[in-house]
Amino acid sequence: MRLSLLLLLGAASAIAQPFQFGVKAGTPLTDFLNTAESGHVNYFSDTNRYIVGLTAELHLPFGLGIEVDGLYRHLNYQSTSTGVDAFSSASTTANAWEFPILGKYRFRMPVVHPFIDAGVAFDSLQGVNQAITSTVVPLVPSHSTTSNPVELHHKTTHGYVVGGGVDIHLLVIHIMPEIRYTRWNAEHFFDPNGLLHSNVNQGEFLLGITF
């Protein structure tokens, strides 16, 4: 009896509350950067396997909704360049902030509600830093830093998003695992020799928890 009452109160609360706020976390299903080696110039990158952020959703009639997220990820790449009597290496890091704005449709089913969503996303790089070490034989190494590496071409870009998942409603909590695909309009980074470029096709698994 008490459990039934709690379920009814939870359902009533969800209906009365058109706004849901919470957190999202997940992991990328694709690499942020694609790298290659040529022997004289080499690029390397390790994709950080985490995404974290906040989410908010406005519930509309007929199973519709509008969702806005703010998602953070960290990226990095390293490069080396070898000449006849010179060697240089560089390590680059940046923070990527992604802001999807999505229309959502929930299918009407008890407890578990499958959904699909689609919309646009904006991505911005902040805190770009490249540390460079250069050595010309027989001189000692020199060190420098820059916030505008030669591989950086767009600090901001936009793209189009589609996704789908399920909304598991437990009392006043919504648990929403989801898979998303984003097609970006431009690459943040690319090397003219084709050894480094941002992946414009982005897949990610996200888990949202809202109240």
C-alpha cells in the first residue's frame, strides 16, 4: 500500500513539474582526433574516455520536450619533428565545451519510455595550450608556449545531432541512457600534411539523471 502511494505521488510530481534538471556523464565512442606518423613528423593522441556535464529539459504535451545540455571533455595531442640537426616536440591540451539543443519525443509506455531526439550542437575550445621544446645541435633545448598552435583552425564549430535511448522513471528520478551521433560542420584541428585532424563524425554514450 505504501509503495503504491509513493509511486502515485512520484507520478503526480513528474506531471506537475514541467522542468527537469540533472547531470550527464558518458564516454566517447569515437576518437576526438585522428593522428598518423610519417617518420620525420609524427602525431599522437590519447582520447580521454569521459564526458561530464549538466542537462535541463522542458516537458511539453504529447510526449514532446526540449533539452539543453552543457558537456565537457578534455583533449590532447603530441607531435615530434626531426630534421638533419634539429629536433622538436610539442604537447597540446584544450578543453572542449559542447552545447546541444535538442527536440525530444517520448513513446508512451509504462515505466520505461523509449525516446528519440534531434537538433543542433555548438562546440567551443577553451584553454588551448601548446608547450614546445626545440633543440638545434649542439645548442641546449629551448622552451616556449602558445595558445594558437599552427594546427588549430577553428575554435568554435556547430553540428547536427540525432540520438535515441530510454527514459526509466523511478519515483521522482529519471535515468536516461542514450547513444548520440553528431556531424560537425568544421574541424577544430588539422595538419596540411594530413597527419592530424579532428573527427567530424562523433559518437557518444551518455547517461543522464534528472529530478
